[in-house]
Amino acid sequence: MNTSKITTVLFDLDGTLINTNHLIIESFIHTLNLYFPDKYGREEVLPFMGPPLYDSFYSVDPERASEMVSAYRTYNIANHDRLVEEFEGVYEAVESLHEAGYKLAIVSTKLHDTILMGLKLARLEKFFDVVIGLDDVERAKPDPEPLNKALGILGSKPEEAIMVGDNHHDILGGKNAGTLTAGVAWTAKGRDHLVQYEPDVILEHMDDLLEILKVQKKEKQ
């Protein structure tokens, strides 16, 4: 994998840069059990992680999908700061990339304002001038539109970029846009799930991205 031309890193947010896994799982369990009591637990909701919320709920109950999205978001936002945690080493790695001059963007299937909540909580907002959320595009990942929009704003070409994420939508989105792709081994769905989609690399720790790009690590303060 040749990374010598990489100038741009596109990141997914949830499960990649910030640990929202518990928040998302609890939000799905809470919402689905409002409508289908005692039917959904952790294992049953894992497949819903990654796609846009409406798509996930539509697959369960087409007639009440919009209502369920609203219930999910109400619970999710109310419990956001309580349940979101940082991943070890992410802040330092992103700071190192920023200081090394890499162009950075968030490309997520969350709503724009909710992305900003997560970035602020993790103190990462100062590193990202470009944030692409679900409401900023017509088609979500794995469609290349969100990635292409971020690249366009950054003035980058696909061959200069790598997409980093924890879900197969991130890997397929990167492939569809023509970027390199990196899956994170700390994905809630398990490393093997991502390997099936053949990312260019699997990161065991965010420091691995710095090694691949030959960026000197910023030491923890």
C-alpha cells in the first residue's frame, strides 16, 4: 500500500474516533423495546449500527420508522455526554496529523449538529474544519457522495486520501470514492466483520495510522 501521496484523512466518528458504542446500543435497545418489548438486546441491535437510522428502523417497521427515529434521537441526545467515552490514543493521533499538515474531515451518517456534540465532548473540534453529516448530503455512505463532498471542500483528490472507519459502510464508501481504506480493529462488530470487506489496512490502534503515514507521534500531555 503506497501512502506517500496521502495528504488527506477522512474519518468516521462513532466507533472510530469516539466510543459511542454503548450510547448507540442503549439508544437502539431503548427505542426498539418501546415498540417491541423485551425483543431486542445487544446482539440483536448490532446489525443496525452504521446505516442511517431511518433505514435501520424501516427494516423493522416501515410504517413507524420516522417515529422511531425521533424516539431514538431524543434518548440519544439526552444521554450523549453520560455514555460517550474517548478511545485511548485518538486525541494524540489526530493532533499529530493536524500538526503534520494533513487535511482532515469527518464523514458520518449522523446529523451534523450531533457530530459537533461528539467532537466537542472529545475536544477534537479544533482539528476538523470540514464535517459532513447525514443532513449535508442526499445519499449516505456507502455511496461516495459524502466522501466526494468532503474531498471537494478540502481541495483533495481521492488518490490523495484514506477513509478510516469502524463499519463496512466506511470501507465500501472509500472504495466507491476511490480512496484508500482503513478499518479499525476496535469496531463493535468485531475485526472479522471488517476484514470481509477487504480494507487496505486494519488499524489495531490509532497509532498505526501514524506509522503508515510516517507521522511522528505527539506525546500525551
